[in-house]
Amino acid sequence: MSKNKKDMQENDFNNPAEELVNEQQPSPAGEKIEENEISDSNEEIENSQKLQSELAEQKDKYIRLFAEFDNYKRRTSKEAIELRQTAGKEIIVSLLDVLDDMDRAEQQMKESDEEQMLKEGILLVFDKFRKILQSKGVKAIKTLHTEFDVEKDEAVSEIQVDDKKLKGKVVAELQKGYLLNDKLIRFAKVVVGK
């Protein structure tokens, strides 16, 4: 009987008709696996589409930002060029009055021999010129008989002085130094006592 049992068991495994019937009958667990796979697949597709739309949105933002920055660079460089071209316009316009006064003084020198009037006229022109520069923030640096300061003075030479109080101080000013709105624009060229 053990041989018959063995044959029957072999027939159970080798019977193609039974295998075909078993394959055609879906198992309830199999249906759940397919539904889970489909829902997972749908979620992946939705996530992929969502990521694609977010990526497209970020690309669009990037392109717009880049274009905006490029326009900003062009605009600021154009403004900088215009500013450089017209930076001195205000000061030049205010100095034209002084130039007019100088032209009038030159005309008076040709027509008149009165030295005192010519001197007064020229001094008025110089005074007007200084006032215009002061109104624009230009100030002369006072260096004569002050301590030599490397921050505002440029020593051209040193000379021997008899007075001990003048040692290390400015004894002569060859060229004035100037500040523009309290910022140094030209060093004073000076002679220092030693």
C-alpha cells in the first residue's frame, strides 16, 4: 500500500489538469496583492507627476529670477555709466559763474590801468571760488606749525630748525591738502622741521 500511496502522491503533483484548475481559481490573498500593487503603482505615478510639476515650477522661478537679475545688472551698469558721465556736472555748473567773473576781470585788465580796482576784483573772484568749493564740502587742511601727521601730510623734505618747538612740526606748506565732506582727497605737501 505504501507503493500506491507513493504513486498517488506523485500523480497529485504531476497532474497537469489539476494544476490548470488551481491556476484558474484566484485566491483571495492574490487579489489583495494585485490591488496593493496597483494602488502603489498609482501612488508612484501621482508622486512622479507631482515631482515633475514642482520641478517645472522651480525651473520657471529660476529662469524668471535669472532674467530679473540680468536686467538688474544691465540697468545698474547703465546707471553707473550715466552717473560717471554727469558726476561733475553740478560742480562744473556752479564754477561757470567764477569763470564768467574771471572773463570780466580779464576784460577789465585790458581796458583799465587802475591796479587797486583790479586787485579788488581778482580777490572777489578768488573769494567766490573758495565759497563755491566750501558749499560743495571742500575744506582746506590747516597744517602750518602743526605736528606732522602721516594721515594728512606728505613730507617733501626736512630742514634743520633752531627753535626746538618746531621740531617734528610743519614749518612750510608747499601745497595745501583738502578734504571733501571730511574725507581726504589730497595730501598736503609740507616741509618738516628736524
